[in-house]
Amino acid sequence: MEIVIVPDSTAMGELAAGAVADLLAGKPDALIGVATGSSPLPVYAALTRLVGSGSLDVSRARICQLDEYIGLPAGHPESYRAVLEREVLRPLGLPAGAFIGADGTAADLPRACADYEQALKTAGGVDLQLLGIGSDGHIGFNEPCSSFGSRTRVKTLTAQTRADNARFFDSPDEVPRHVITQGIATISEARHLVLVASGEAKAEAVALAVEGPLAAVVPASALQLHPHVSVIIDEAAASNLKLAGYFRATYDTKPSWQGL
């Protein structure tokens, strides 16, 4: 696990977007897993700038989603499919056919979960998965005490997660209680995990995930077991790290040939 501390969220987004650009330079049809929420927005903005300047070709890239609300009607503006169309697909000029997602409106939800697992396998697996982190340490919608061996499944959201997401809805009562999410084991099969976090509100969760013990109560701590993880955080999100000085020194003296 590599922890990179940058000055602000703009620098965070540019560094993460650079990792995506480097991947696509070598594998133009890479499957990139994307996340919703506030933290990844600077990454998508940086990618859009690269595409707009002509320095990044995403024409063959494929996109897959991390999770989806259950029960929102098709086309609802806060369904994660709609959010990703607004924030990723349209800004990058990607067609709907480039997207692989879970169906939160399916009549048979267990089957929809199994179908999504199979779709990821058929696509060759995720090359790079972008992640945010919840204030309680969740990744995807794997709430505290999720199994490290979990696969794509239906989860019930905690009151804290629903409160955190209420800002996207007209009323807290409109926030769905259930979701489809890639499990921790599913996420861990991606070849490269890139976690981004900004702001003091994420500092405790980041510290527990990076420096704390492996614990199901902090789902993001499972990333410690993955062979290729990049954690890119701003100064505020790094404020609880005991080894922040070491992480800065490690990155500052990193060999020039070594990417993220």
C-alpha cells in the first residue's frame, strides 16, 4: 500500500487521473471501476481536462460501477447510473455501451448480483478501481462488519451512511435503505485499487484503514491485504496519520521510474 499526501483535492484528482491515463496508454480498452460521492469528483474533472486537451484517448475505455441504489426508478437523477452518466460518461464522451452496471430495479435482486459478478468476469476483470471511503470506513457500500470474503450482494445501509447521502435528496426519507454493492472480495480482485479522500471528515477513517488493524468494523482496512493499492489524500484527510512524515518522505524519494 502506497500513501501519497498531496496539498489539496485538485492535486489529488490530477494524480489519480494520471494513473488512469498511464493505464490507458498501455491498455486502451481497460476496464475502469468508478465510484460516486464527492471525493472522486476532482478525478473526473482532471480526466475531462485531459480528454479535452487531446492528451488522453478514452475512446476504447470501459467503465463499471461499484454500487447502485435499490428501488429508485429507472432514470432517477440520483441513481448511480444517472450520476455516472453525468459525471463520467458524458464528460468523457463515452457511449452507453461502454458502461457495465448492476440493475437496482431488477425483480430478482440475487440474480442481478450474480449477473453483475459474471459480467465483470466476462469483461476480463477490473484493471483499476477508483474508491472513496465513508466516514465509518466503508468502501463501496460494504458497511462496518462486512465480510472480507463478500461478493456482490444486497446490503442495508446504516443510519450514518443514509445521513451522509441525504444531501443528494430532497428529504432524508427519500434515501434508499438498500443497495447492490460489489463485495470486498470482488473489489479486491481489481488489479490496481486507487482510494482518494479529501477533507478532515475523512481523517479518522483514513487513519484506521491505513494504520489500524485489519478489522471488519473498518471495511477499508481490507485494502492492506491487496498487492497494489494507491491511497491519495489531501493534507486534511491525512491529519490523523501517525506516519504522515514517513509517507511524505517515501513519496518524495521514490525512484523516477516507479509509477503509482
